[in-house]
Amino acid sequence: MKYLLVFVLLPLCFACSDAHKTDVRTLTYASPYPPGHPFSQADIAWMESIEEASEGRIVFDAFWSGSLLSSDMSMMEIRHGVADIGLITPIYARGGTHVLRTQAGFYGGIASIDDQVALYKCLAASFPSFNRELEGLKVLAIQGGNFPTLITRNTPVNSLDDFSGLRLRVQSEAVALLKELGADPVNIPMGEVYPALAKGIIDGVVAPADTIYSMHFAEVAQHITPVKFSRGAYPARAMSEKVWQSLPADIQRIFEEEQATWEQNLKVYLQEAEQKGLDFARDNKMTFHSFSQQDQQQFDQLYNQMARKEAIGLNEFNVDGEAIFQKAQDLIQAGSPIQCNSGAPQ
């Protein structure tokens, strides 16, 4: 009788084992950045935490360096299933992200990466136009970043007057500001900046100091000027909504619970990378230039003036951009840490 039970139970055990194996879901993850980039290091740590929290039910197949996903079409590519999950950059998207791109310039005076992320979430909760531009996507992480500074190829910049005539790669929210200063701003993906600097197509780049090391800018630029460009946060990691809806509820909860972990990892890796970039610049004899507090204050005032103009421009798309801008500034003026219920009454 004992042997009979063994023969009966063995097939059942194998069936259970097979059922468990079929429960494993492999999701593709794609990024335009190489695996050693700070963004990618945070992504890898997040994938490992998801695999552990799901007890192996979710595993990832990662594609790096733009092998599967582009910089400027990634939102559309994820919507259409090119990758299940990926790094998205609405600030570089070719269309359909007017609010997400413009709001990134409303953070003048913001104090930290944590405040950038918190402010974005407050604005997205208050203005439906944010989420309308994200239809077809499930946002998995909001990303802030180190404050950009000015890195130039051959021309030192010591004052606001020195911006005149320089062709600079800048984030979209700073284009109007640099035009006002007489510069010739261009908005190209970061992956295209190194060759553009090397060939002299651009004179410099507005970017965080971490890029000096991670993007090898020390090889093609000689000067750093510590102009503080305020910057905002934006949705930076997303999953196809179709894939999201196909996941069991308990797996969805794991992804939602791990969002804070991903955002924290991004901050930590970025801050470490910034210090590494500054150290690398000094080791490679890049020249650090001064920028007066008076010029910085004038720069900050001009930054917000241009941001308000950009906000008004959203009226063309039936969006009250000025209300978004004012909400952002009210919350910033209320102080750090950002609290959604603080600021001037709405």
C-alpha cells in the first residue's frame, strides 16, 4: 500500500512543479543607457528587488545601450510592446508631451532631488493633463536629478554675458532662457552630446556633473562653470498598460510598493555619481570657473520669468499652464520638504 501511494503522489508532485514553473513571468526591460550608467545601476538594483519580493515569479531580460529602446520614441515603443518596461524621457519625446516637458521648467528654487520628486507627484495629482499624456503607460518611477551646471568645450564662461553666441545643448525647459541670454540652445538626447562636442557642433552642454565621468565629457570639454540650473522631475520608468493589466493583483502590489525603492536608488546613485564626476574633472585638469552670486540671482529671476512665459504657451493646447506654474512655485516657497497641502490657497 505504501508503494502504491508513492506511485500515485509522484505524478502529482511533478505536476505541481510544472505548474510553479509556468507561473514565472519574464519581462523585458530596456534602456538607452549602458549598464554601468548610474541610471542603469539603480534599474538593476530595482529588478533584483522585484525578483526577490516576487519569490522568483517575476524575472527580467534586460536590453541596454539603446539595443531595443530609443531615447525620443521610448514612450510609444513601450505602448506598442517593443519592451514591457523601460526608461522613458517625455522631455525628449517628439510629440504629445507638452505638459510633461514644459512643467520640468517650473521648479525654480527647488532644494533637492526628494523635493523634485515630491513636487511632481503633487502636480500630477492636481492636474489631470499630466496623466492624459501618459495614457497606455503605467508609471513605475518618478526621477529627479542633480542640478545641471555648464560644461564647455573651449570657451570659459564667467558671467551671464559670456553665454552670448554659444551653441549649447540644454534640457527643453531652459531653451527660452538661454535664447534670452543670446546663446544658441539645442535640445538633443544626451547620447548624442559626446560626438557633437568632439566635432565642435556644439560649444558646450548644460548637464549634471556626473556626466563628466559617466558620459566621458572630460575627454571633449575643458571648462566647468557652477551655474545652478533648477530642474524638475518627470516620469522616467514605465510599463506598458497592457502588460500591467495582465499581471496578478499581488504582483501589481509588489511593483507599486517598490516604486519608492527605485526612486531612492536613483537619488543615491546620482549623488554618488555627481561627486565622482567632480573628482574626475579635477583629476583630468578641467578648469573650474567662478560665477558670482549676483549673476546667479539674476539668472534665477530670468529662469522663472521664462518659465511663466512657457506656462502661458500651454494655453495653445487647452492647458492652464500658468495655474500649474503657480502651484509649483507656491509649494516651493512654502519650504522643504514639499508637502502637497502647503502653499497658497488654490
